[in-house]
Amino acid sequence: MERGARGVADVEFIEVKSSSDKLSEDQRDWIVNNHELLKLPFKIAKVYRGPKNGPGEDRGFGRVKCRSRS
């Protein structure tokens, strides 16, 4: 592959969920089937809110946890 060229190895699918959300059965089936049949790499990222920064400020993301299926 040419230097700087991109290929399938440079693609990754990430499903982002809040700390209180989870995959539906349809989402889980889609991920598993596409991973097994097409060998597509997947990650599931859980996003947790950080503490409030100060009066009137938005909350930032405290941390992100990822699980891979590759």
C-alpha cells in the first residue's frame, strides 16, 4: 500500500453510549453479524459525565471506557 494511502485497516466503528444507556438487541445483532461476516472492527464506548466545572458552566466528559470487538 502506498505511503499515506488508507485502507480497511484504518476504519473502526464505534457505538457511543451514555453511562445509563445500553445496546439494544438489534444493535448487538448488527455489530456481531457484521463483525463475524465482514470482519469489521467495532468498539463500544461508554461516556461518563465529569463533575460540574463551576456556576453556569457545562459539564465535561469525565472519562470514556471502550470495549473492542476486533
